[in-house]
Amino acid sequence: MKTSLNAARRSRELAEVAGGAVVDLLVVGGGVTGVGTALDAASRGLSVCLVEAHDLAFGTSRWSSKLVHGGLRYLAHGEVGLAYESAVERGILMTRTAPHLVRALPQIVALHGKQRGSLVMAGLRAGDLLRRAAGTPSRVLPPPRRISAAETLALVPGVRALGLTGGLLSFDGQLIDDARLVVALARTAAGFGARILTRARVTALAGDGAQVVDTLTGNEFAIRARRVVNATGVWAGSLVPSVRLRPSRGSHLVVRASAVTIGSTALTVPIPGSTNRFALVLPQSDDRVHIGLTDEPVDGPLPDVPTVPQSDVDFLLGVASSVLQQPLTPADVIGSYAGLRPLIEQDGSRSADLSRRHAVLTSPEGVITVVGGKLTTYRRMAADAVDATHLTTIPGRTKDIPLVGATRCPVDAPSRLVAKYGSEAPLLVALDRPTPVLGDITEAEIAWAYDHEGALDADDVLDRRTRIGLVPADRERALHRVIR
């Protein structure tokens, strides 16, 4: 399969660029923006090499809330253009490029006591106007509506019944997994000829290439390119010092679904003292629930893998418990994760108020940096970055390119596999390796990760391809089963 990523392909393509092959575009960074840029450029006929110091989706792209959202929060800040852009990109993902990876997620704001929710409902209706303006049909994302207390309890049985008067029901997009989106983008780019090289750390960057270390062997080499795009997110300033960012930490907690009993519907919980900030209680497909998220400024050196401080744990448990029948305790937390958002610095602004707009910046050395933005708008960011290279006059066309596995047709395979692999699910069934590794995850999925999805070691499989690693105890139990 020409979209397959594996160790053999990496070795071959690394040797090609290390041997002096000049590419049109070098992309640095294997998160959603980087792989999106590689796909955009390759689909326009450019020769592309992407290098990533660790693994695909190693950084912020795997630590999101896994939402493909329509920008409702941006409306509250008066950023109508950004909200509309988000709504458009959400519709593209859900109806054209990745319908197999995104589902409509029902969300409820529970109303207790004298809460009327009029202001929130006005915002939801404004968001629905954007949905219609973006051309996303109501069969994909139904319009919001008020529901009774009985219907609220039927959808989210775990909500606090005392004083419940009803709820506000709305719909947004939810990814089966954010890291799977990144892998699908990378594989689709590879299908157009892009070289995708993980474990390739850039030590020096210029407008015409980079010095790179193969971290598997320690070998150093140069990559020559006509243009260079820096898509390293929150770490962009370490390669291009003129880029000024103000990182923000978004923390999430992982709890068992039985601890909250919300079924397949999310809870949107107003944060006390704020008129337009909410915490989210998000059901996942693996009998887990993620609770997030915080928005705290981060100072000092940036870690490769951020951790969740106790203050964030206490905050999220408190906010979520305010609407639950059974309050959560630290003992309910079986995992946690934090992502660092690459927000563009604005003097005097709190991180929660910084714009989520993206920017494309060109350094004096000619390096193009694309930074800011959100996972939902990765495709627009990528297109703007490629346009800034002036390497081609061919317009971007990724809004009409289905990602690997994309399908809206019935697939003859277990629904759990179809939700993750789309039209490729029957290929995993054909491997005839149904033995479970942990829970529903089988040996076939582990083999597929190594042979087709670019996994090079057990960490790649546990932490990015299957997400078993989100729960440390599960990670420990599965480790010996996924080593190749």
C-alpha cells in the first residue's frame, strides 16, 4: 500500500534525503499542522519531506479534547470570522475528508434551580446559524433545543437530579481520537509521495534546509529544500527565536465511565465566576470519560510531555462534581494528560483571552512558521503556510481529498474497527489476529500500527496508535504484548 508508513519505508526515504536529494518543501513538526501542511503541498504536486523529532502526534495534537468544534467560544469573544472558519472546517471534516473519524456529539448544559440558560441558548442558536452558513446539514449536526428534566436524565443519568429543571441540548463534532487524525493525514500525504520521517530531530534550521540527527542511529545529515516550514507548535520559538509565543496548559482527567454515568452524551458545565468558560465531561469510545479543560499560562522551559498539577485535578473534579449526582474524588482519576497550546503572545492578555487565530510568519532567514490556531482549523493553517512558500500557483485542494479510510458507506467489519479504521477495517479482520491485547484492542491492531501506521516501538503503539497509555495501569499490563 503506497500510504503505508513503517520502518522499512522510513529507512529508504531517510537515505534518499540524506544522500543529497533536494525537496521543494521541508516541513518540521509531525503534529496536525505539520502533517496537514505536508498533505497540502504534496497534493499540489510539490516534493515534500516532513521531519519529526519524536513520533507523529507526539506533542499537543494528541492532548486535545478530541473535539471538532464550530467555534462557539470565539463568538463570545466577538471573533465571528474565526468562528465561521471553524464551522466551515468542521463541516469539511464531518462530510468530506474524515467522516469515519468524526461523529456528532450531543452535549447538554444541565439547568438547576433558577437557571434559565437564556444567554447560553442564544449563543447555541448563533452557533447553529454558523453551522447553516457553513453548509453543514442538520442531518449531520441537528439544531439546539431545550429539553425537559426527564429527557435530560434519560440522556445523562448521572446528572444531579435535585433541582433539575431541564437542559440545553446541542451538537458538535467529536473525533474518535486526535492522534488517529494525525496518522491518517500523514498516511494520506505519503500516498501523494511525501516522505514522513519520525525520530529525526532538527538541530539547526535555515531557509534552504536543516541539519538533522537520526535519533535511532545518532547519524547527522543535512536536508536541502527550496522552502522550509516550521510547524513545531509550542516549540516553534526554539527553532526560530523571532517567534514569540505564550504557551497555555490545557489539562484533562481520565475516569471510568461508571464513575459519571453519562452514556454517549457530553456535559457542558459553566465555570463559576465566568460567563463564557465551560468545563467538559466527554464520553469516549473505550468506556472512559475525559474531563477538561483548564487554560493556565505556562512559564519556563517547555517539557516534551507536560504533566497535570494537583491544582488542575482539584479544579476539574470540583467543576464536574457540581452537576453530578455522585461527586468525583481523586480516587476516581485513573489517568490524566495536559497539552500546551501555542498561543501568539499579546501584551497584557490572560491566556484564556488570547486569540486562537493562527499566523504565518517569515523570519529574516526565510523560514516560514505557522503557529497558533486550533486542531479544527489545521487544514486552513496548512493551506496558508503552503501559499506563503510561493512554490506553486496551483490552489490548495485538500477540502476535497478524503483521508485514508474515509467512507460514509456501510463497511463489512465490526463497528468498533470501522469507527477507527473506516474502509480499511476489513483489512484488519483479514489479518485473522483477533486475540485481545487489552480490552477490545487486538493483535491485529498492533500489527497494523507497525506495518502501516508508522509505529516504530511500543511507546508509539501504546501512546499514539491505541491510546492504551492514557491509563498508566493499562499501559503496564499491555507493554509486553505490543513489543515487536
